Amino acid sequence: MDFINKVTGSNNQQQPQQGGNQQQGGFMDSIKNGMNNAAGGGQAGERNEDYLDKGVDMFQERVLGQGPQNNESAIEQAKDEQISDAIRSGYKSMTGKDVPIADK
């Protein structure tokens, strides 16, 4: 799993914050969150996922232990979409039929 995190540049492990003087929800955080939402990330992007993408999220959360998947960045959601597209492609090549879950 460390290899995948290094390749994708993601690290889902929460690091404890040190010091109590860090400002929560500052100006830069609001800009970052706005850009993430505009790119299709955040909770708005989670609402636009199909059931196969949600299944990938559930697998990552419960089997791989990557933590909550309900507010992912746009990059994480794009990665999940690539995984679900690979599943769709593999299913079609094995069965000759499309996955019965419609792609959004």
C-alpha cells in the first residue's frame, strides 16, 4: 500500500496536529476547498458517484482501512473513477457484457 501511496502522491493517514495555535478554516483553506469542489471533489463530487465508485470507496474504507471516503479530493475521486473503469473493462472482456451498473 505504501508503494501505491507514493505513486499516487496520496497519504490518507492522519497526522496529529501539534500546538494549539493553528488556525482552523483560514483563508487559504477556503481557497483550497473551493478549488477542490470546482474540480469535482468534496461532498458534492461524492453525490455524483455511481454505485461502482461507491463500492470502490467502501472497499478502500473497510478492507484497506484508508479511513472515511465521504469527502475525498478531486484527485482521489479521479483515481477511484479509473479503478471503476478498469473493473468495467475487465468485466466486459471476461463476460462480453457491460456491468449492469450505469456509469455516471
